[in-house]
Amino acid sequence: MDAIMNQGVEIGILSKSFRQAKMIFKKIEDIASKPEAKYLSQCITRVSKQNDEWVMEIGSSSIRALPLGDGSKLRGFRFHRIIIDEMLLMPERIYNEVIVPFLSVVQNPKEREDLHNLETQLIKQGKMKEEDRYVWPNNKLIMLSSASYKFEYLYKLYENFETLITNEEKSNTNATRAIMHFSYDCAPKQLYDQNLVEQAKSTMSQSQYDREFGAIFTDDSSGYFKISKMQECT
């Protein structure tokens, strides 16, 4: 819908493995192949599947699935929307040095500059107020993941977002952020195989179960050796 309604938008689907990124891409194709989605399928103008890149074009918009690797092959791409699956597996360096710069370029910068200058003139002439300026949509980053241990980078990133949301009123930006904890018991009953959930509850440790099914960040492992200490030693 984003690609259809916002022509010219570049959407990137990234994951630690190319296989995982392709699975999300394949979901779009599965939806478009259904009889009730015939109008959606008519909007898709081209699909290309190469060894290191899958691309779907919808008019002047594109949806691109890419492998993460060490991040070197991703340099040079620019996206207005990024979807990261399995964020827990994303190295901190790649997130900061590759992913975040992806979103640094806005869509239609010349059009934005022209409109800003025109609005400035109207404000000077008293025909418009500062608060009436047009608000352009921001670039978007969507991160999906199981919860992690609190000593891992994902939790630090989570805390950073939480702080930004808490202090949103104090900031002068128009950025909006959201965090959603989606526990299995919040989902429709038919979404999960209840037998599998019960099996996991009896075979996993409580901390494992909380992370995978409860969307809860846990302090450390419940085993004899602390996972954080083992990670330091390796």
C-alpha cells in the first residue's frame, strides 16, 4: 500500500540471511496471487529475482529484498522505508554505519525546498502562519525481532527508543516512534499452534520462554553459568 500510494518510494527488506528477506518478499507475492487481490497484482509492473537481490516495481516505487552479509554490499543504496527482520541478529556496527545512513536521504528534496521557500514568502507577506507549513512524511524504519537478553545490543537500542518516546514533547522534531510488545497471549488464539506453545513451555527455560513467546527482555540465563559472562569469555 505504501509503494502504491506514495509513488517513487524506495522500500528495503533486510535480514541477517537473504533467505529470511526473501520470505517476506514472497509473502507480498502470495497475497498478490490471490483472486481477490487482482487489482494489487495489476499494480505490480515488474519483478526481478537475481542471486543477490530481489526487486518488485510498482510504478515508480520499488520494494527490494537484500542480503545483509557484512554490510559492504549494501553501501550505495538509499531507502525511504526499511524493514529489518530478526533485528536481534543485526550487528551494532552495521546498524550504525550502514542501516541508519540508508535513511538519511529524503524523498523529493527539490520539491521540498521549493515549497519551503514559497511558504516562507507567504509567511513574510502575512498570508500564512508558521504553524501552517506543510509537514512532509518522514522516512520509516521498522524493526522486528524476538526479545533479547538485557546485556545485548538490541535492548540498548530498545532503551534508546523508549527514552526518545518519553522525551518526545521536549524535542523540536516531528519524528514519531512506537514500540509494540506482542506476546503470544495477546494474539488471536488461532494464530499459534497451542500444542506447540504448551510444548515450548515445558521444554524451554522460563527466560527462553519469556523472550520467544512473551516479548520480554530478560536479565540473563537461568542456567548455572551466566550467558553474559560466557559471551565475554568467547
